[in-house]
Amino acid sequence: MIERRRYRRIKDGVRVIFKILHKKGEVELDAINVGSGGICVPLGEKVNPDTLIEIGLILPGEKKPFYVFAKVRWQAKLPKRDERGNLYFPTGVMFLKMSKEERRKLIQYIYHSPEGEK
């Protein structure tokens, strides 16, 4: 299989607060993987590609999230089951707007993590 990712990714460690813009409510979950250009999250609901969202990222060792604007790029058509048997849809999200300081912090975390995958 050909790898199409442009950015290095790590598989775990990042907590995510996921909120669809102009919709009430948010959900907190653990990322499937994260890179400096986007994130994959296990959503319990279907969402359309290009849906605009706000994501709060909580890096390990941090208490407060930093927020970025993003959009859904893709979502698996069929759900998967987690270790507890709950259904979820792997969902790929692309970061749209992030401050230089936030991007630096995220890149630093990714490249200094032993879990990094190329």
C-alpha cells in the first residue's frame, strides 16, 4: 500500500475535544493518531466531509487544551468496534487554522514522541 501522508504521525497520547461548528454539544475522546496537518478521531456519529469543526487538543502533560479550526476530510463508511464493544467511525480531520505557537508545540510533541510513525 502506498503511504499518502505528508506528515509524521503518532498513534496515541492526545486527548481531543470535538465540536461541530454551529451545533450544540461537544465530545471528548482519545485520538487514533495525530500529525501536524491533521488528526484521526473515533466518532460515534456520521458526519459529512467538509463539515467545519473546532478541536481542542490536550497534549500529554498539559492541563489546558489549545483550540484549532478544522474540517472533516473523510470518514469510514463502516463502523469499527473499540475494546469495550462500542461502535465508532474513524474520521480524518484536516487542521485549517492554528497559531504558529500551537503548531510548534504540536510538532515538537510529535517529533519527540517515541510512538512516532513515518
